[in-house]
Amino acid sequence: MTALYRDFKLTNRSRVLLKKLIAFFKKFYLPLSALAIFSYGLYLRILKLYHHKLWVDEYHQLNQMRHGFLEMIKGFPEKEFCAYLSGDYFLIYPFFKIFRFNKWGLSIPHIISTIAGFILIYMICRRYYKTFWGYLISFLIVALNGTMILHATEIRTYAVLPTLALATFYLWPFIIEEKHNFSSVKKTAIGIFFIAVIWFHVYGILIFFLPLIYYLLVKGKDKDFKVQIKNLLRFLGLILAITMPLWIISVCGRHLGWKTHKFNVYEFIPNPWSDLSGFLKGVFGNLLGRKSLYFLLTGIFFPFLVPYKKRSEQIIFLALMVLLPVGLIFLTNLKNRYWFIQRQFIWVMPYFAFFIGWSWDSAIVYFKDKLKKSKCRQ
């Protein structure tokens, strides 16, 4: 009898433990799932670094750091397409002074940036998604995207641009929807970050403005929109007053000329005038970044076909945050006769991942509600 009682007591303890584990999983299954997928994504990036050897473009950047800090800056107009808009140099410089040409040491800031990007996509998804499937789709696209894996640990600016894009998209609502308890210290910190974004790369101006325009279009119907605009204009005016002089000097002043190089614009992505399907596949295939996930591209059409509430916001997002920047990059390359290559719109890829996850999430919620209503009528 005593032995049976002990077995029964142990069984009860096991049940209690199992219930606690189930309750824990129910509470934290989303962050745990995100952590698992992003850990695998980080593993793929570290694996790429393990097999990677520094190549000519990376040596081009690192060789400019071999002398003093001021000498590096002075050399920008002769060696960079947009002169002083070369933020990755400043990011890598202290690590180069410590690790020299050691790829593992040099990749530390870019690995940190990648981890920050993973955290940001999760935080952005929390604002919009209602189902586990939306999270799963976005996480998989970001974690498995071939272009993002390739450039994540390279000593080049493309490693950081996706994280800057996500951070800017995440932070703008704090400025636009400013509350009374939002401290001036936090606002100043966000302002300093936005300045760094604009100065980091020539694409920084797009990364800065596009999320702002998106939120203004979406929030235009709010009652307190006029008050928000007044506060925003002061903030925006100060940011532009600080950043534009250096930006104009870098873009319009002395810099490495595009026309001194002769490139085939369509070497990597087909010419849309002769091969439209190849062009679209080259753009959207690279935005998604993994052939095994191509079936998810059907999510592009959901906002146009399924009448759920957020469809207009999603269409604006697709047009403004994905199609417009890719189109502008393409036209700029066409004008300057420079390669149209997927690394140039790498910072749009996490936006696209978010959009695809959002459209699938909204469609799933819509059809679930329809199914529930039909069952209730029966």
C-alpha cells in the first residue's frame, strides 16, 4: 500500500509539473519559437562566415583604415561613391585597430547588428500580428533569406542596412504618436539615431523618410493628427538642419564617379523590357530569398482580393515600403549605368518579410472569422 501511495504521489507531481510546462509553453511559445528560428538563422550566418574569405571589396574598405582616423575620412571623396556617407567605416574602424584583418573580430559589430535585427522584426510583428502563422512566415523569410545570410557578416555596409531599416520603422511611431509621458531624453536619443541613419549611407535618406510617410498616410484620419504634425515638423526640421549639409556635400560634392566604371546594368537581374517575367522573378525571388518559400508569394495578392480591414494599409505598405524603393534604386542604376543587384535593396527585404507575414496573418484571421460565423448560423 505504501509503495502504491508513493507511485500515486509521484504521478501527481508529474502531472503538476506537466501542467506547469504546458502553461509556460502557452505563455512563451511565440518568443521561444522566434528564438529557435532566429538561432538557426544566426547559425547559417556564422556558418557562412566560417567558410568566408575576405575579398576585394572588403579589402578596399579595410585598407582605408590602415592609417589614421583623419586620413581615412580625407580619403572618402576619392574612394567612395557618396563620400562621407560611409557609416560602416566608423563602425568597423575600432575593431580593425584591435583585430586587424581577422574576420571573426571584424564581424563582431555586424553580428550584433544581425541579432538586433532579429529582435526588431519580432517587436514589429507584435504590433500587427494576431496568429502564430504570421510570425512563423516572417521569421522564416528573414532567417532563411539568402542575400541577408550572404552579407550579414561581410565587412560592408549591406550587413547593417536591414537593421537600420527595421529600427527606423519601429521608432517612428514613438515620435508621431508622442505621449505626454514620453521623455525628452528618449526623443533626443531617437533623433540622434535618425541622424546616424541618414549619414550612414546614401540610402539612409530613404530609410528615414519612407516609414515616416507611411505612418502619416495611415494616421491621417486620427483626431489629433494636426497636433501630431506640429510636433513632428519641429522634430523633422531640426533633424534635416543637422544632416542635410553633409548629405548634400557627399552626394553633390566631390566623390568617386559612377561614370568612370562601365557595368552591365542587367548582369544579375534580367532586363524588364526584354524579359519581364525574369525581372520580376529576380526582384521578388530575391526579396523572399529562398526558393522553398516561393509559395508564400501568393500573399502579395491577398490585400487586393480578400476584403479584410487592414487591406488598404497593407497595399500602401507594399507600394511605399517595397515597390517604391526598389523602383528608385533600379532607375538610379539605369541612369548611372551601374549594376542592378539584390544587395542594393537588402534593406527592403525585412520589410517584404513583414508584409508577407502580415498579409497571410490577416487572411487567416478573416477566413477563421468567416468559418466561425457560418458554423454559428448552422
